[in-house]
Amino acid sequence: MLPARPVIGFVALLAVLFALSYGAGAAAGPVAPGLHPAGGARTGGPAPAHNGDMGRMPGMDGMR
């Protein structure tokens, strides 16, 4: 049988920490307000100029 007091105390501690972190995040606001347009979802702008491939890197021949 699990000891009830320590388990309840641990769950209460988790709840308090969650509430504090949620409150701090709500008070701080969005991290990057300009990251998304104010209208919501993206409308499909131009595609990125590259696909993210860095090409051949020196010294990485045996990695694949």
C-alpha cells in the first residue's frame, strides 16, 4: 500500500508549481509576438529560397 500523505503532498507540490509557472507565463505574455500574423493562420506566402541542405561539409564523409 502506498503511503498516502507523501503521495498527496507530492501531487499538491506539482499542482502549486504548475499554477505558479502558468501564472508567470501568462504574466510574461507571448515570447515572440511578431512570429504569427494577427489574423491567425498563414496564408501561404512564398516558399523558402533553399531546402535547408548544407551541402558537403568537410570531414563528414563517413557519416552516412
